[in-house]
Amino acid sequence: MRVFVAGATGAVGRLLVPLLVAAGHEVTGTSRSPAGAERIRGLGATGVQADALDAAGLRDAVRAAAPEAVIHQLTDLSGADGAANGRLRREGTRNLVAAAQAAGAGRIVAQSISWAYGPGTGPAEETEPLDGTAAEPRARMVAGIRALEETAAELETAVLLRYGLLYGPGTWYAPGGAFAAALAGDRAAPFLGSTVANDAVSSFVHVADAAGAALAALDWPGGPVNIVDDEPAPAHEWLPALAQTLGVPAPAPETGRQEWERGALNTLAHSRGWHPQRPTWRTGFAIQ
């Protein structure tokens, strides 16, 4: 299959491209820089320089690749700028979908998130709605996710991968990353997550497992799918474990959580044959 990967040099994309190539797909990947495009070529794919916010340039890149499927792995998180990432979710997705439509591609696999569900008492499933009651700034984040998913669904088949918190190489939770810096007291660390060891439940997924899910999703029916590990957990459990692995001090445990801080279940993904190679953060953190 001819596959176009937007965001091929990101934390997930850089692991996904070799998987696609090894599976026999004809892959074109994008980076915003010439150096990034060269790295993609080194992975055995066609690397092109393209900016998702440049509608015309992206359309030309997608048209030249003539893909049968598009994989959306675009993020803008290096500077922990929520507004910039939200713009990419809205405008970048719109440009990518328009380019896919112009090129005749009917399938998209898009990166979404699993913590945009509404309030509840247990881990969320895909049949539950996104949060329509959130206050700012969460409301803006959820609105960006809603726009991304609704825009992607304009293609004939849209598989929406609602990833858990990504950890592993290239993420905020990697050794030497933004999370470790924040716990160590670096106020300037670009980080949008929480460092509070309370009852808030999160679901994690290693970037390699996230990439494997994107590969598998080329054969899945459309709709949202939670891509998370097997063990949603409260911060007072996972945060000290990760801090110990990273060699930084953990904050004192606290109580309380927001009702939307509930994690997610991966039952649907399991039913489609996806099983994370790192089924729990308990062992995954130590082998990033």
C-alpha cells in the first residue's frame, strides 16, 4: 500500500516508518526541515519537506505521493505550547484531509488522545462522549481533539487512535526529558502534564506500541480506538515509580482527582488483535 505519514520524525513517526517499510508498504513521510526529510530517507522511505500549516505545499506533497492511506502523527509539543498544538490539530488536520481528498486517498489513521472523555467513575470506553462540560483551558484542548476527529472522519475510513500518555524515546517521560526536569525543580522545563501524586488516573502507552497500533490500524474499520496499556493507574502509584526510574525525587502523595481523570480501557484494541508489548507501565518504565 502507498502510505503518506505526516509527522514522520516525531516520537511515534520515527518508529512507525521502519515498521511500514518492513511490512512492504511504499512510504512517503514528512518533516518540516531538510534534515528531518533526510532522516526519513535513511529509514528507507521517501522523505519530503512539508509544513501542515502550508495548505498548498502539503497538497502538492500528498498529490505527488498518491497515497492510498494517510497517517496523521502531527504534533507541536516541543515547546509545551498548547495553543500551537491546538492550531495544528485544527488547521493541520484540515489541510491534511483536504490534501488526501484531492489525491484520492480514502483512509486516514489519526493520532488522538484518550484523556478527552467526559467525567465518569471508571476507565473510559470508546462509546462514551468526549468532555462537553470542561472549563478552560481543558475545554480548548477537547475542542481541538473534537475538530481533529470530526475532520478526519470526512474521509471514507478514519481510524482515530486515542493514545494514552506516550512514554519512551523522544517523549516528555523519557530519561532526561521534561517530566524529570519538572520533578527536579526546573521551572523552565517545557511540560504540560501534571507532577502531582494524587488519585488522578492515567493510562500510558509506549511509543513503540503506539507505532505498532498505527501500522495495524491500516486494516481496521473506522472509528475511535483507545491505544493504552493494560493498567490504568492513579498518579500516587505510577509517579513515584517513574521518578525512581528517572533518578529524581518524587513529590509527597496527595488525594483528590478531577472526574475526567479516569484513564481508558483497551478492550476494543485487544479485540482487533493489538496487544502492547509493554502491557503495564510497572515494567515498561524501566525498559524505555
